[in-house]
Amino acid sequence: MISFSVAMEPDKGIGIRGSLPWHLKEELQLFKSNTLYKNIVMGQTTYDNLPRKLKDRYITVVSIDPEYKAEDVEVENDLISFLKRHENDETEYIICGGASIYRQAYPYCKKAYVSFVKEPYETDTRFECFDLDDWNIVKEVNYPDFVYRELERKE
Ligand SMILES: NC(=O)c1ccc[n+]([C@@H]2O[C@H](COP(=O)([O-])OP(=O)(O)OC[C@H]3O[C@@H](n4cnc5c(N)ncnc54)[C@H](OP(=O)(O)O)[C@@H]3O)[C@@H](O)[C@H]2O)c1
């Protein structure tokens, strides 16, 4: 099963200059608890810009570069064949961005962990194709700076 985890501001902005536009401690803690000891998948740009290593997660980095290597991660050169290979697995693979990976993976995702950041931020990267109408909300928690929702794709 393929799912995704994202934080986005009201205009679907998710990043600026290769990083997150905000620093929301509770959101980072939520990301950690949702992904710990799970399989996570992220684009090379996102992975290379992480402020620190993500421990205790099985990480796949998607890169078009056949020479790309990084410590303690699997590298996948073809995202679409990865998605096709795993979409019907019982094991969950959580797509963790960035924009180009979300866009390509979106049709394959059956579940989502989304933090809706309340304030608008300046961004240069958006999750354009995300549409809340595609999803049923199965869990909702209100935090001071964001609303966290777990979503399941409508049949
Ligand atoms: N708010 C959030 O929750 C969140 C989460 C994650 C990331 N972000 C933000 O998103 C931004 C980064 O997004 P991005 O779109 O620039 O980069 P990205 O999605 O992280 O990485 C793109 C990388 O994946 C490669 N790639 C793309 N499609 C591929 C495919 N089908 N097969 C193999 N490799 C493929 C690209 O190669 P090419 O360059 O050759 O196409 C590039 O190296 C940052 O600002 C980051 O902070 C936000």
C-alpha cells in the first residue's frame, strides 16, 4: 500500500529554496511518530536537504541519477515501477515528498497523513494536484499551528 505524508499551507505550498517554509516542532514530532520503523520514500532533493539524518526508518531515495549513492538507504531510479511493484503490498510505503514525487505518486496513494498549516507562508513549491475532495477524513486533531488529518481515498 502506498500512502503519503505532507504538511502544506492554505495555498498548497510545501517548500521554499529546497527546505520547509516553517519550523513546527509538533508537526516534526508527528512526522516522526507516523514514520518510525516504517518504509519511507523521498526524492533526492528532499533527502539531500534534510537538516539531519532520519534514524530508525527504512528509506528509499528516488533519483534519476544511476550513480547516486547515500549511506543506509536504498536508491530507486524509476519511481513509477517502484509504485507499481508495491501498490498492492500489505506493507505500507509512505511517500514523503518533495513536490515531483508527490505529484507522480498521488494517483497510487490510498492513505494520507496531512498537516494543514493554518498561516500562509511564502513558498516556491506546491502540491498542486492534492484535492481534499478525493478523500474521506478518518481522523482530525487540532494543533495551535496546524490541523492534522488522516485521510483514506474515496472509492
Ligand atoms: N511540506 C512537506 O511536507 C514537504 C515534504 C518533503 C519535501 N518538501 C519540500 O519539497 C521541496 C523539494 O521538492 P522537489 O520536487 O524539488 O524535489 P524532490 O521531489 O524531493 O526530488 C526530486 C528528485 O527525484 C528525481 N525524480 C523525479 N521523478 C523521478 C522518477 N520518476 N524516477 C526517478 N527519479 C525521479 C528528480 O530527478 P530530476 O531532477 O532529474 O527530475 C530529483 O532528483 C523542498 O522545498 C522540500 O522542503 C516539503
